[in-house]
Amino acid sequence: MTAFVVGLTGPIGAGKSTVAGMLRELGAKVLDADAIARDELLRGTVGYSAVIQRFGTEILGEDKEVDRRKLAAKVFADPRQLEALERILWPRVIARVLEARSMLSVREVLVVEAIKLLDTSLRRACDRVWVVVATRNTLLSRLAGRGVDEDDALRRLSTQSTEAEFRRAADTVILNDGDRESLGQAVASAWAAVRAPTGRS
């Protein structure tokens, strides 16, 4: 047997990384699937070569690395382009997640943070799906704080599952519309349920 895997997802701006950090403090092993995908874009990787072949050298910066802003502008404007990028990157991401799972003991919990969890076969590698949600206004406000304008934020949100779809797919829903203390209590409660013997049945 291998580690118990929790897939952590939700719309952009919902606070997945904050929840992942709290889970790490509680003792979970945490992998950021989106960070793995970024690693697969680094110069010299197979992913880098495949992305350049598919999207051209205009997505490169002066340092010849993939400029993720240029790439995002291209793929978020065309669903077909986004699908093409995901076909390149996600098989590599999933392979690395499965490798990490195989290295942990059955007593450990691996949390995989992934915004595209529901749209890929990574979901099948998870024993439970946790979804972090927030109101649309909260999402837009948080994205504005990251320098994402409203039009771009709405475009990105439109490429993702709706809140209703996220909720339907969830074994556990964590609402992140309040303060950090409230969020911490919700995360601790969900974690305790997973750590309890019946939480894995």
C-alpha cells in the first residue's frame, strides 16, 4: 500500500496555496502540481522543447526561457491552445506525482494542489478530493491584488470549472470567504477527519 492522497483544487484565487500551507504545518506532505508544470517548462526539459515546437519562439523571453505571461496570453485566449498545452504538460506532472506517492509510507498523507485536478487523470490518483471555494467577488478581489485585471481574471475563470462543478466533485468543501482563523479551523477539522481511521475507509 502507498500513501493516502488528497487532491486539493478550486478556482484561481480561492486560496488553495494557503490551505496547502496549513496542511503542511499539520503534517501533510504537499506537492504543487502547478509548480511541477512550471518546472517542466524550464529550458532543457522535454516539456520546454515540446512547448516551443507547438507555440513557437515568440513565447520566449530575452533569457530564452518560456515567458509564462506570453504563454498565458496565448492559451487563455483560445481553448484549443490551452488543451494543447495541457496535453504536453500534464502527463509529465502526473508521472511525478505518482512517483512521489510511491515513495511515501501508508501512514502518510500526500496533498496534491492542482488547479486542473478535475480535468485530468490526476484525479484518479487521489483518494479524496478537497475543493476550496470563495465568492466570485472575493476571487476577483484577490486576483486584482496579484495585478490581474478584471477582464483577464474573468477570462481565466471562464476556462475553469464552475463553483457548482467543483462542489459536485468534492468529498470535502472548504469555504475561504472569512478570516484566516476561520479557514484554519475548517482545514484542521477536515484534516482530523482524514487522519481518523474511518476517514480512509
